[in-house]
Amino acid sequence: MGYFNIIKLNATTSTNEYLKDKRAKGDCRDGDLVWTTHQTAGRGRLNKTWESEPHKNIAMSVYRDYDENPPQFPYLISVAFSVAILRGLDRLGVPELKIKWPNDILSCNKKIGGILIENRVSKGVVKDSVIGFGLNVNQKHFENLDHAASLHTVTQKKWEIDLVLQSLCVFFKEALYLDFNKNNASLLASFNSFLWQRNLQSMFEGTEGFFKGLPLEVNHEGQLKIINLETDRVSLLDFSESKMLYV
């Protein structure tokens, strides 16, 4: 993990909050990576709680300062990071990997991880990001979470948590220091190749209720292009207004 400035914590409320606190104090450097196996108040997108059994999983966050080359489209940060995660997990032999729009990491149609990216924007330009990731590693049971899984439950083996993170960091380095603007098309092509339920009938929930659609691809703004099977028209869904449901 020599590419990053590694900070290992025995426990913390949230790795994202830890880095944001360091940033507020002027004590955060590009490439700071904080991680723990005991996060007590983790959260996902839309402030949903991220539940994790202590010492069985990974919670981590990376700080990126874009300096003079900020990403034109912030969602590409999530695109690049998602693909890096899947490539790293594939190298470890984790089966049937997919990305559920907008930012869930799946194996065997079960959620094993999630991403939370918090960008700091000034005058419409992304100055820096705190990029958070939670991965279920050795947890066996998930209360009232029918679609949750871990590396252990999908592979039936126990994993060395330190080695999992070490393997992933190689791919994180490649993804997070890429020129997002020059590699827009290739990043999206890779992301869409992993898109869960692509070209398959899926259920969605939007502001006007439930509907069926065929997911086609995600664009650089994070919108999901679908064929709406209720209207037989092509639509663009925004993840702030619509969500894709598990089937």
C-alpha cells in the first residue's frame, strides 16, 4: 500500500468524517488513506446507515486533491473507483461481479460493498474529494438485509482483511490518479460492461411510483439511460430522483 499515506485506526465513527476533520484542520494530504475494521457510525448514499459487524469488514476513505486538473464530470470519480474495485476483487477470485447503479458493488447478485464520495466544489469546480468505500469481508449474518453478502458468504472462505485491502490499493492508485477528462469514454465503457441488469427487465422507483425498464448505459453525469417499458420510450434517470430495485 506504498502508493498512499496509510492511517490505520482501531475504531472510528466514520472514515469519511475522519478525513474531513483532518482537512478542516489543514492536516490532510493528497493520498491520505484511512481504514479500519470497526466503523461505528458509517453511512451510505442519502445518509442511509451502513451496518457492519466489528472486525469482520473494511471501511476506508481516500483523500484526493485535484490541484490543477479537476474532473469535468464528478461522477467519473465514482466510475473509475467502482471499476478499480471490481478489477481488484476479480484478481482475488471473487465471482460474478457487477455494479448496481449508481454505486453498489455486487457479487452473485448480492451487495458486498458501497461507495460514498463527498466532493468539495468551488465555483462549479471539484477541488477535492473524500472517497469512501465499505466492503463486507468475513461477516456471515446480515439482519433484515436480504440482499447483503460478504466475500466470505459468496466464496465460502475466510479472508485476510489486510491482504484484501493491499490488493485493492494497487487498482485504486491506477484509477484515482488517472486523467478523468482524457479517459472519459474508456472509463464509461468499462463501467457499463459491469452494469448490473444491463438490457434486462428491471424494477425502478421514482417520484411517481414504480415502473419497469431496460437499463442500457450510464452517462458521464451519472444518469442511467433506460427503455421505459411503461411508455416504450428512452429515458434518462437521475439517481437523486430514481432508484433501481433488487429483483
